[in-house]
Amino acid sequence: MDEKKMIELLNGDIQHEIGAALTYLYQHATAPGLKGQVLRDILAPEIPGELQHAIMLADKVVSLGGKPDLKVPAVKTQETVEDMITYDIELEIEAVKNYTARADQAEELGDLGLKVQLENLAAEESEHRDMLQRLARNIEAL
Ligand SMILES: [Fe+2]
Ligand SMILES: [Fe+2]
């Protein structure tokens, strides 16, 4: 693991964060019905939340000597609230997996500060995953 490789990996993470923020923005605007209202309430703080993650990662890319990759990824859309939640859970599970791996890689790089930041991201994304999984279990009751 060297700095160049870490820049590349963090740029992938930035893309994932921008994708999540835009997905949640789209779902927040379009989620239908009463179930949709519950999802909207959960997603509202996550739109700026995921962008905040991208801000942190972009700063780190620059401090490692790279350029942040801020192109806009294609956003997948869903029609039903159930499909939206299923997709969001996948996004969060992938984020947890990526940040867990990235924290180990930061340790390999000898960057303890980055390791801790990435562990915090992994913890935040696991909270998102848990929140959405709980909603998925309870949504039928609505
Ligand atoms: Fe995030
Ligand atoms: Fe998240």
C-alpha cells in the first residue's frame, strides 16, 4: 500500500458517497405515500451527511498529494419504497465493507489518523444500515 494507491481507493469512496447522497436526494423527492414519508424523514439528514463524508475524503486525497474525483456517478432509481430501502441497505453494506478494508489499508500505510477517521465512517455507515434494516422490517406494518 502506498499513497498513490490510497488516493485511488479514496477516490472510489468519494464516488460512492456522491452516489449515495444523490440517490437519497432523488428518493427523498420521489418516495411515494405514507411509507415514503417515513423514508423521507430518515434520508433527509443523510443527504448532507454523505456529502460531509465526501468532503472529508476529498480533503484527505488532496493532503496525500492527489486530486479528488468529483465526477457525478449515474444514479439508479426505484419505483417503490420497498425497492428503495433494499437498494439503500446494499449501498450502506458496501460502504461498511469498503471503510473496514480501507481502515486496515490506512494502518498498512502508517497513517493512524486516517485509520481512525475511516473507522468512524464505517461506524456511521453501520448505523445507517441498521436504521434502514429496521425500517425494512417495520414497513409492512404501515
Ligand atoms: Fe457515507
Ligand atoms: Fe451512509
